[in-house]
Amino acid sequence: MSRPTIAAVARAAGVSVASVSRVLNGLPATAEMAERVRRAVAELGYVPDSRARSLKVGRTFQLTLAVADVGNPVYVTMMRAVEEVVSAAGYRLVVTTTGPDVADEVALVRGMARGYADGLVISPLRVDDDLIKSIQECDVPVVVAGNVPARAGVDTVRANSPKGMLLAVEHLLTTKRHKVAFVNGPVDTVPGSARAKGFTDAMKANKLTPVAEVAAEDFTFAAGRAAGRELLEDTPGIDAVIAANDLLAVGVMHELAARGLRVPDDVAVIGMDDSALAEQSFPPLTSVNLGSAERGRRAAELLLARIEDDSRTPRRIVVQPSLSVRRSS
Amino acid sequence: MSRPTIAAVARAAGVSVASVSRVLNGLPATAEMAERVRRAVAELGYVPDSRARSLKVGRTFQLTLAVADVGNPVYVTMMRAVEEVVSAAGYRLVVTTTGPDVADEVALVRGMARGYADGLVISPLRVDDDLIKSIQECDVPVVVAGNVPARAGVDTVRANSPKGMLLAVEHLLTTKRHKVAFVNGPVDTVPGSARAKGFTDAMKANKLTPVAEVAAEDFTFAAGRAAGRELLEDTPGIDAVIAANDLLAVGVMHELAARGLRVPDDVAVIGMDDSALAEQSFPPLTSVNLGSAERGRRAAELLLARIEDDSRTPRRIVVQPSLSVRRSS
DNA sequence: ATCGTTCTTGTAATCGTTTACAGATCAGAC
DNA sequence: GTCTGATCTGTAAACGATTACAAGAACGAT
């Protein structure tokens, strides 16, 4: 026995399918009609089929959030923020994960044309022309949480990495650290390149020269630890490390501990993202808050606004960072 | 200009919609026909509408994974495992988050009748008769990653918490710890009650009496820290703490550190789940591996099998735990 | 040349909704 | 009693795909 359809409800209630549909969608109907339909719906346990509905009305009332790595706690923060906004607007949020490489992301964006959802928030790790093109041509609105060139003409919400780096470097200066090393993620990623430039500029602005700079394989704990090892083997005398995200920072801290170096006494460590992990790590990690929650919120709002009115000019929002000082520095 | 439909492709190629559909679905066709269709598809950038398709064929080729809290790293592990299995089988995985209370879960299960996906893996925090009923009556196959009564007659994959507790307690014994406290999550949750019983039994089996037992507000870091505070204020002389999951354990470790107690020298700490956090915490956390990756994998396999054949008798799989000994004990 | 197969293609019905349109009903006003 | 509007309800046509069925083409065998 398969699911009851609207026709079955109509039959059971002795009315037409149109009337059932109307009652269910809150259109005006007599009390008697509404009552009969409700009774039949309850009796049969009828639930409307969203596929058929969205085929007809052209909307799914679902929104998609695509992230590269669910293991990265910064995405958890963003996810929660997005979820809150879109569910308040009556949408269902579904999360999918893209792989680490840009081809996966392009496939996902292209796939949106199949009508899975009414909109997409994507936080791409790597961006190339293909991806930009796929976003521009996408049949549903797309908001990028991250950095794409202005000429792409898409709604974006991004962090201000350079400013964040400045906060980190200045904080180290006021705490008298001068031999600063930088542990980045892969430089061929969007955050990787932004943070590399941010770091260089921030150091220059403060008339400091980096003692070392390494790039981890990816933005994970294990990669951070490996990068930390490399760093400490090659470069003696480091008194501070800035890492491109919290996972890398925690990896570095483990490597420091393994070598008997104390944080913050011997080496100060600063992460970025100010994710839950920063608070959970030991010692608690000083971290640059790049506003991931706010980015998520704004991105969701931008998406809703564009769904509302597709002709509005694309906006590019920049969220300002702040520094969460904890015990690691 | 809206998305091209199969009719537009047919027109452009000068063939019928049926032929386009056949070519796209790999049914036999002449080379000439295939070529014309492919050319038209490429030219128009046609992408089939999954809503229409799944309305007709009655399948969406999507599967849903529902978890209570994306911030809990154990779900990350599960998610990855599920993703791997289902995508290998040609399904798209979408993740949704339920709230912490059972009503949200029931709503989600009921909502599956709308046809969002072909199946559901749900890992419920709390289970009641309503939820069981909704699962039994659900129009699509549901696999529970967690514990529901056998009489419910649903496919389940669950951890063996009692056995896991035994591993933890025995490990503490061999390392000469006797004053063992237990930090649980809410006891009205499925894992909470299972672990409470597991702990009690494991202690009894080893002729130990717990020095203290507290229940945190929920399974989060902050709650763990608060529970740790309560514990340490009320009970002096503890030399080991078992926590019901890694987040709680890390919270307790922070509270220990705040009071100048060293881990493991003064107090040994053992977590459960063996999530990424266990490895990342400092000192690295000894944790009971409850097989979350395997649970995810098996749950996904069970779901696929049931989609294949809905008449098979429900299976209840139990995954065996192991202990990952690290430096916190 | 005719017939029977087989293979390819097109027509049209269908999935479960929503909604434009038209028909029915009813109340109120004259 | 008839007419006008307003209001409610039903019929049927979409939405964009798949697929049963039938018709047509091609081809070899007789």
C-alpha cells in the first residue's frame, strides 16, 4: 500500500482535488469544506509530495550549503548561522560536502540546475575560472562565502584576512615577540593565498621580517603538525607562530609540546577562525575571529534577498575581524 | 530565459522527447541519433530536472543523514563513512540537523514522506514511542544509528557501550586508579542512559564503587566543563574520570587544569568516541573507540540493502569497541 | 515480390501537485 | 421573481520528465 495522494484524500472527503489543495494551502474555503478535508487528511495520514509540488510551483523551499570539509570546526559555526537564518525564513537547509578540489565544486554548482534547491551558499576552497563561470551561469542564486574577484559579479561575503593578520601581528608585538613564523595552508587555495599576502603585509607594516614561512598540505590538524615539525627542525629561535587556521595552530602546538617547548612561555601561538576548537584546545588558543558566524548569517541573508529579487546588483560584504585573546599568547 | 527542457532539446535536435530521454539514459539508439541529441544537449546546456525525473520514476537517488548536533566531532566521523558508502552506490548524500529534542526528530522522520530522499539514516539523541512509531510508519526506509528496542523491528547499528565502559574501567585498574568518577551527558538520552548503566555494571564487575557521578546538561564542551566544576567541588581525591564523550572529557580536563591538577599525573581522564578531538586535545585523550566510522558504514550498507529489498527482516548490528590509549591516562 | 523479424522512433499517458477558468450556488436588491 | 455580484467548487491543463505501446523502417529469407 503506497502513499495516499491528493486524489485519494479528495475521494475520501468527497470533494475535488482542487478543494483539497486549496484547504491545504490556506486559501479561502467554507468551514465545512475545511473540516471534511482535514478529517480525510488525518485519517489517511496524507503528506503532500514535495517533488510534485515543487515541479509545479518551480520552487523547492530548500536551500543548500556546500562546504569543503565538515571536519573543520569553522564550518560548523557557519552552518549554524546559515541554518538559523534560512529556517526562520521557512526554508529547509541541507548540507552537502564537496571534495577538496575545484572540479567537485564545479560539478556541484552545475548540478544545482537539476533543481535540488532554490539557492546555494558555497564556501569554496579553490576558485578558478570554471567555477566562476559555473556560478554565473547557475540557474539558481548562488552566494559565495569566500573571495572571488569583483568582476565575477556574484554576491559574496568574505573575511578581512589582512586586517586579521594585522591584529595578530600587532598583538605579538605588544607582547614582545619578534621572531614570528607563519604556518599557512596550501597557497593555491583562496584562504591560503589571502593569508599569505596578509601576513607579509602585516609584517612589513610593522617593520618585522618573518623568520620562517611554511605551507601545510591542507587545512587539517595532521598537516599542521607536520608543518610544525618542518618549521621547528629548520628554524631555531622562533618565539611566535601564527597559523592560518585553528586546526593548523593546534597541530603546531602539539609539535611544540613534543619538543618540550612551552606555550606561551617559549612560543606564542595564534590561530585563525576562533572556532570552538580554539576554546577547547589546551592552552586555550588565541585566535583571530574572522566572523564566521556573521559571514554565515550575512551570506544566508544575501541569498534570501536574491531569491526575492534576482535583478538586484550583486553585493560584496566584508566582515571585520577581531582578536580573541586566550592563554596561548 | 529559463532552463531548457527536454522538449527544447528534442526540438533543437529534430527528434522526439522520447528519443532524447532514451539517449540520455543510455538505452539503445543509433549513432546518428545519439550524436544529434548530444549536440543539442551541449548546445543548450540542458540538465535534466531531478524533481520531474524522481516524480516519474519514484526515486530521488538522494539519501539523508540526520544528526542532532553538527558540532559534535563524532558525527563528523560518521558522516564521512556514510558519505563514502552511499556515494559509491550512486546516491547523493544530504545532511540535515535535527534539534536536541525528540519532537524535531519525529517531524523530520514524518517529513520524509514528502519524498525528499529514498532513505534516511538517523542518529537520535532521545527516543520515545512517537519516534519509533514514526520510523515504523515512514514511507522510506530508515536505519537508526543508535539504540532502539528490538521490538521496534527496525534496522539498527549501535555501539556496545557497556563493553566500552568495561575497557575503560579495566584500563584504569591496570594503571592503579581506584577513585573513579563518571561524567555523563543527560540521562534521558539514549547514549546517556546506556553509558550510565554500562558504567555502573563495569564498576561492579571490577568490585569498584564510583566516587562520584554527575550528569552534564548536554554532550558539549561547556557542559563538560560545568560538570567538571561541580564534580571537583563536591568530591575530593578523585584519581580518574571517565566521560561519556570526548567533548565532555575535554571540558573536564580544562576544569582540572584550572584547579592546578595535572593530567594524567593527578587525575587520569578517559573519553568516549575516539573522535578527532581526542587526538587534538592536550594531552591527547585516551578514548573508547565506539566504532563511529564502522557504525556509519554499516548503517549506510543496511540502508542500501533495505532500499534494494524492503521485505528483508530487520537487522540489529552491534559494533564492538576498542580502546585508544593516549597520554591522558 | 512478399512475408516475418527485429530494431528504431514517435505518440501519448502518467507521476502528484497547483491553478486558470468556468460553472454553480447563494444572498441581497430591485 | 429576476438580476447582479460575490463566493465557492470542480474540471482540466499544466510542470518536465519516463515509458508502454504502436507504427514505421530495414533487412534477410523464401
